[in-house]
Amino acid sequence: MTSKESAGRSVLLLAHTGRSAALRSAQLVHHSLTEAGLTVRMLASEADDIKRAGYDLDPVEAVHGSNAATGVELVMVLGGDGTLLRAAEIARPAGAPLLGVNLGHVGFLAEAEREDLSATVHSVVERDYEVEERMTLDVAVYNNGRNGTQPPVRTWALNEATLEKATARRMLDTVLEIDGRPLSRWGCDGVVCATPTGSTAHAFSAGGPIVWPEVEALMVVPISAHALFARPIVVSPESTIALEVVPDTTAGVLWCDGRRMVELPTGARIEVRRADVPVRLARLQRAPFTDRLVAKFALPVAGWRGRGGGHDRR
């Protein structure tokens, strides 16, 4: 692709500037994209951090605020899943797809690894990627149940909305409601409400099932619940999940993707439902989700013969 063909194209580059690997990678990505004729846009604070570390980013379009992704064709993210979740806050309202390059540990949301960086940049320049949409959650918090006079606090999540106890000394006492009907009451450490994307994150750590991304469903996973009925639950994507902090017990706290926090007094009510606005992820290859699980979790598959009867050598 020539520079003339690339004119007018722009990519927002986000990086975990606390990692030296991300600083070096950001410079490489910046130079490769600008040489191909694309405009590289960066958050001004991140660009300043990288320049102070001695890396050249000339020219760069420095931007500020939540509208940083408006008009870009892609948001490229250098870091781990935490960096990508931060980037989702910027990319989601603009409808821009996210492409993650993993510089962290598991990096389940990332599409590429650091050693594949040059090939990844080439795919971006050539637009050699597909875009898939991932379900997100709308979350509303009512401080005094539905009968309160204050408007609800509204937020969202890509992975999960997690109700947690506010103090380590006491369990959280909560009632679960599905589609307007009470289902169970738990004394617990918390409850995770997750999307299929989040099924490999906090919900998985709490004992929930792994759900393939193309399956449309919502999950409810109690954490250390003291009750007979305390198994993970999978419900319809059209369901509304509600959690109420029982009055006159202990307060709680709500975390969405580990980034957005809302304090919950006793008597508070959380309503979780499927959101209308998805997060868009750029995919470089259409490998089966099974292969992603095996690679990211280093799962043992030695001895597999497959349909053809051959031996797997991994």
C-alpha cells in the first residue's frame, strides 16, 4: 500500500508507559505506521512519557480526553488485558475496533504477541484483519432500591460487574433476582456478573464456566457463598440480573472491569443487563477459540490424535 493510498488514515496508539517494553514497541509501531503514510494519534500524557524516556515520536497527533478515538480506523494497544480494558473506555463510544498486542502475562483479550509486532503492523497497514463485536453490560446502581429518590448511577462493563464486600471482617449478605423474581440469598464474599468475554477472567477464577465468545449468555458466579444453592448460573442474554444488598447488614462495593467503582450502602440494588453498545475487537486470524484457550492457559493436549489419527506433537 502506497503512502498516497494511506493518506487520511489514522490509528490511535495506546501503551502501558510503565513498561520499558511498551515504550520501545510504541516507537517501533509509530515509525512503521508513519512510514506507511498513516497518522499516529496518541494521548498527550502517554506521548510525553515516551518522549521523556528518550524515544522519538515525531510526528505524532497528541490528543486529550474521552474523544481521543473519534474518527480513527483502529485503536492499537500495547500492554496487557488491563491496558486493553482501559482502551475500551475510549474506543467503545467511538465504535473503533481494538487490536491488542500482549506485553503482559496471559493477555487473553490481546490478538498478537510482542514477537509478532512487525507482522501485526503490516496487517494494520494492509487492513488485513476482521472485526468482531463483543457483548457488554449496562449496569445501574440504586442506592435505596428502586424506591429511592436519587437517580441511579450508570456504568458498563466488558468483562464483568462484580459486587464485593466492603470490609474483610464480614460477609456480604445479598439477594439474587432474575427477571424480576428472587432466586436465592447468599452470605458471600461477592458475586460476579460476567459476559462470555469475561468468562475467562474474574468469573473463571471464582469457579465459573468458560463460555465461547459467540455464545450469547450472561453468567452469575457467587464467590465463597455459604449456601446450598451456590453454583454458577448461565442465563439468557435478554435477562435482567439484580443483586440487592440486604438492609441492616454490611455495605458493599461494585467494580466494573476492575476499573470503575461504585460504593454500595446497605439496601442498594444493582441491575445488570445486556448493553446496546458492544466493544469491537480486531482479529488477525480466525483461529478456533479452543486453540486460544490451549495457548493462553498452556493446557496439556499431548496424546491427542485428532480426526486423522495423527499424533499431536505439542
